[in-house]
Amino acid sequence: MQEFTLDERLERDSICLANLGLTQLRLMKDGRWPWLIAVPRRADVTEVFELAPLDQTMLTFEVNEAAKALKGVTGAEKINIAMIGNQVRQLHVHIVARFSGDPNWPGPIWGYGEPVFHTGDTMKMLAVKITEAMSDQ
Amino acid sequence: MQEFTLDERLERDSICLANLGLTQLRLMKDGRWPWLIAVPRRADVTEVFELAPLDQTMLTFEVNEAAKALKGVTGAEKINIAMIGNQVRQLHVHIVARFSGDPNWPGPIWGYGEPVFHTGDTMKMLAVKITEAMSDQ
């Protein structure tokens, strides 16, 4: 069985918050939207239905917990959740906090404009709040 | 308990393929991409984590079965799955077959350009194939 290795682009674009039961939960460095990704720690999976059935359920559980925490922390108007992967094929789930009037609202965030990176402080604060919110649930 | 009523815009933009255990599976009339939506038949749900835990699992199961069928029928290069809902707040899951070079590839489909409707025949054929593929699984 091949070992899980995080895709280089996902690694470069985000920082690790926690290793959950199945996924590695990460915070994107692009600060235009509060934006998490959850990456199942399984080798060679591109489509969600390639995961074993129990992993599919675990993924749902972990993504939905993260979404709930992100909504609580940010007060987002809407959470956007997506598995796209047209460019990075390693299965990963986007979990994004959206607000009326944010960049490209109400359109999608993917492929829109150029990243505007968090400062170290705002990223650290967001990381701490999300991690705390998830352990409180 | 309030009864489920399909959002008017979702109803206008798509046709019903099947009522599954939890969701109504629908085919979008926009033929630029083979594009399904799955709508949980629950009243007043906007975010996926508002569903009861068993419904969350059912949703995953039904969406992933539909995604697998769509991939099998279309030979898509990548399936895109998303819950956005910035405009239509009734919880619905997009399941889209994507191909290199399709409109806006590798970007997202949402908010891109104007719909190009299926002809009745291509839509009917796609509907039949997807329904058959799902009952074969």
C-alpha cells in the first residue's frame, strides 16, 4: 500500500491545522476568504467515490464539522464546499466562508483573481480560533 | 414539520430524474456540461451541517452514487461536486462532468457565461443513461 504524500501545490498554498481521523485539515494562505481544505490521508485518490465507504462517511463528518466551526468563527453568510480537482488531482475538499460583497460574490472563488496573502498574525489568529472551535464541538 | 418544496429556480433550470432515499436527483437543462443536482427533500435547510447526522451520511451516499454513474456514462476527465448556494439558499449539491477544453476548463462552471440548453433529445438520452447507470450500481 502506497503512503500518503501531500500534493506539493496544496502544501505550498496552505498550512496544517490538524490531522483528523481521515483528513489533514489545512488553512489556505490566501486571505481573501477564510478558506480551509481537508485532504483525505489516502494515496492515489482523485474522485470521492474511489474512497472506501467508511472513508466517504468519515470525510463527510470531518468536512461538516470543519464547516460548522468555520461558520461559527467567521459568522459567514454562506459556507461553500467543493471538490473540484481539475488542476490538483489529489482529492481535497474546499470549505470557504463567504460574505455578501466579498471578492467575486456571489460567484465562486476558484480561479478568481490573484491570491492576497494573510499576514502572519491574521493567519495565526484564524488558525487558533478554528482549531479551538473544532475541539469545542 | 414543514413540508419540502423545491426552490423555483432549481425547478425551472432542471428536470427530475428520480426521488432517492433522501434527495431528488435532477438534470440541469444547461447542456454545456453534463450536470446533475441532488436536493435533499428536507424543508428549510441551507447548510449541510444543519441536516441530521443520518441525512448527512445519506446525502454523501446518494451524491457519490450519482457522481459514479455520471462518470461512467460520460467518461468525464474529472467530476466536480459542490454545495455553494450563495444565490439559491435551498441546500443542493452540484455534480458536474468536466472535460479538458470544456467551457471555462479548468475553472469552475458556476457563474460562467450564459446557459446553452440541451435539445430535448440529448437531454432525454442523458437522463435515461444516468438513470440506468444508477440502477445498475
